[in-house]
Amino acid sequence: MLPKNLKHWLVYFSILLGALLMLTACADRGDQSVSNQEPVSPPAAGSSTAAVTGIVSDVDGKPLAEVGVAVKEGSVATPEKLALTGADGKYIWNLPVGTFKLAANKDGYAGQVLDVEVKAGDQQVELNFKLEKAP
């Protein structure tokens, strides 16, 4: 039979050893796959992209600053983010090959949704928006 203090010491030692083993097992070993399968690229990931650019203006042709331009839908998944127009009304989106619906929205104006298609080999695709004042 072990003395009471020694039993406590063995319990603490076991807990410490277990924690040390867990930390060692979880140590950063670089990027490792959680699957035994080769990674599969999403459609069009390896294909070309094009810069979808344009100007957002009002119906009189005056460029509109700080208009949010976002991808609403697409045949290819895209990150959920918002491109804001500059003071010159210009925006840019880098999109892969596919078809997309881009939406332009600004407070005080009626939003507009336009379709755009990026084809293989395209370097740049132009898509301009004209927003009407909201009633």
C-alpha cells in the first residue's frame, strides 16, 4: 500500500503526463490534410479569371461614389464581399469563368441587378450601372 501523499503525487503526475502528451500530439506540424483523398479544386478554380470593371452613375451620367457592388448569384462560388466604388464611380471584381448577377446599391437610389458572363480567355469585362433616385 502506498502512502497517501505518494498516491496524490502519482495522480498529479499522471494528469501532467497526459496533458503533455496531448500538447505534443496537437503541436503544429504544418498543413496536414484531414482526409486521405487528394484535394479537389472547385469548378473553374484552375481556369482564368477576368476583371469585371465598370462605372456606377446616376441617370444623368454623374459617377456615384461609395456604391456597394456585390455578386448576388453565380454559377461558381465567390467570396461574400462588397466592392465599393471610388469617387470616380469605378469598381472592380475579379471573377472566375462563369455567369453572375451583380447588384449595385446605394442609399437614396433604386438598386440595380445586371447579368455578366466571364468567358475563358477574357482579360476584362465591362459592366456599367445606371441608378435612378429612389422616390
